Amino acid sequence: MPLYIKDESVNELAVQVVRLTGAKDKTDAVRRALLAQLNAVKQQKPLLVRIEELRTKTNEIGPINPDFDMKTFSDEMHEA
């Protein structure tokens, strides 16, 4: 089944992908692009999961030390 792209700008994108990736033709380029996008979407974590991971990390770090002096810390880092 041939691939017909009616939108010229999309066709040009497909031509560029063929040229830059070494795909054998536009159909192969579109296949690769769609597979890459599907893989990217499948690997995304939902926002609530990412937030919970951050909460867990911040809980492991613990509360902020109110006596921490960032200037002294920075000065000591640059002296070393």
C-alpha cells in the first residue's frame, strides 16, 4: 500500500527524515518516526507518579537545616 502525503510541509518533513536518517523511503521514515513516538509516550510516567518520586526523595533528604550558611559553604568549595 503506497503512502500518500497530501500536506506538502509534512511531505518535506518526511523527505528530510529520509535524508538524515538513511531510511529507505518515506514509508520507512514515517514508520521509524511513529515507532519512536510510541516508545517515547509509553515510557512517560504520569505526573502524579513523578511527583510521588520527588516527595520520596525529599523525605529521604530530610528537613532543611535552618543554620546552614550557603555563603560559607560556597566559599569553602571555591577554596579547595
